Amino acid sequence: MDLPVLPSQMLAVEIDRPGPDGALRLAQRPVPRPATGEVLIRVMAAGVNRPDCLQRRGLYPPPPGASDLPGLEVSGSIAAVGPGANGWREGDAVCALLAGGGYAEYCVAPAGQCLPIPPGLGWVQAAALPEAMFTVWTNLFERGALAAGERVLIHGGASGIGTTAIQLARAFSARVFATAGTTAKIELCEQLGADLAINYREADFAEVVREATGGRGVDVILDIVGGKYFARNEKLLAENGRLVIIGLLGGARAEINLGRLLMRGLTITGSTLRGRSTEEKARIAQALREWVWPKLARGQCQPVIQQAFPLAEAEAAHAILEANEAMGKLVLVVHD
């Protein structure tokens, strides 16, 4: 298959020196070419995520074969279609989940990890969809099995993942509780549909939620904290409750009472997304297209964007994330 005429070089943000004081720099890189089953995307915008910061610090290396450039999600137009990349044509507007390479003017993505941009959303909004949507769907609704009428607690409710989880949980008729660390973040959670948001700096979230549920607790907890919250999370789960751990901001170790787990039928699970196979990610994309994209089209949920930065200012976006000051998503604008 002949590819269209493409530039040989592109601007990209690369990790200048990985480590605790890791830095980013703007550099020239060769434009990648799509392999079998891949498409080449002319990137319009790229989402910024906490794993990008971890990679810059040398703590989250890309999986084998992935680009060494940071960036796990983009929006843009398809510039070229590789062999066997069925379902897409040059010029299609897409957003895509990547294993790396999004901080650049061009990137390649498996065709199955691309989704059409929902009606009414621009490039910046679309770039903020894939990482959060894939993560929330597979963890909250597949692993956590959240069902209509159930009660869910979402930690980090004002984060990119949290704002997405609150809206999707409400869209699927769950009762939502959330935690956050400032008054502004609490207000955002409630604006997005949380029945109750708790400032974890001012109150014990477990006591507040237990009282609000008449002592019954919650059916599902989506947790980005890990070890520090484990004991309270476990006690807060209702009978047959599910704890889904997707982050370890509060440590990777905790003590578990196996007796309580057995007697109350609890499930403790967790996952990461980046290292999953392309086939698994394509399956999640199809589920999103069937179940979530119609809700986006109807305006039942929307990406929350705090700020957009030029590509060259990626470090400024990282600084906001690492200071826990983000409310919603941060995005890099690559092409105007």
C-alpha cells in the first residue's frame, strides 16, 4: 500500500533526562510510519496524564515496542492508513488511546484503539477522552460491575479520572460519593453529579459516607490512593462490595483482614491499562462505542478541561499535575 506524501520530520516533546529531576525538551524526530493494523494520526491535541509524569521521572517505562515519547491519548485526523487497518480512511477525525508517542505532531495508533470524535466536541475535548474513558469503563463497570441503583465512592473526584467516573456513574443511574481536597474541587464534584463530596482534609470520608448510607456502606469504590486508604475502604464496603484499585498515591502496601473478606463476600481487584494487549484495548474501545459514545453525543457526560497548553509548555502541565492542582484534564495543543 502506497502511503501519502508525508513530512520526514516533526516536532515532539521528549524526555531529556529521566529521573527525579527529569526534564522535557522540544526536539525534531522522524515522522513514524504506520505498521500493519496501524494508522498515522496528525495530532491536533494530546492529553496529559499522571503516567506521563511518572515516565519522565523514570518510574513508568513504556512497554516493549512502544514509542519512548510520553503521551497516552490524542485527537487528530488520520494522515495515513497502514495495511490491514480496516474501518478508517485518510481524513477521518479520531481520538485514540496510545502506549506512548502522543506528545508529537504525528503518532501511530492501532486502528482498534481509535474512536470517532463525538458530535459537538472539539479537538481539545476529544484529546481528553481516551485515557479516562478506557480506564473508567474497564475498572468501574467491568471489574467493579457497577450497576444501576448501586452506591459508588470515587476517590480523587476532581481528577481527570474522577470527573469522568462521576459523570458515567450518574449516567448509568448509580448514587455517587466522591472525595477531594479543596472547596473548589468539592464544588466541581457536586456540579458533575456527586450526591455527596467529602473534603478528605477536613473529615473522615469513611465516617461521612457510612452515616450518609445509613450504615450500609457502598457497593463499589474506585481508588487511586492504595495503601493509605485500604483499611477504611475495606470497612466501608457493603456486603459483596468491590474495591477497585487503579493508583498507589498513598503507597503500595496494606494489611488485609482475610476473615472479613470471606465473611462479607468482598472483591478486591485492580488493573493498569498501558500494558494490556492491543486486542484487549480494541475490545474496550468497542464497548465504549456501544455504551458510552451515545451518552457523550447526548451530552450526558463531557470531558472537564482545566487548561490547554502549547506543546512546548508540557513541563508546565506536568507541574500542575504533580502539585495535585488539576481539576479535570490538562491538554497540549499541537496544531491550531
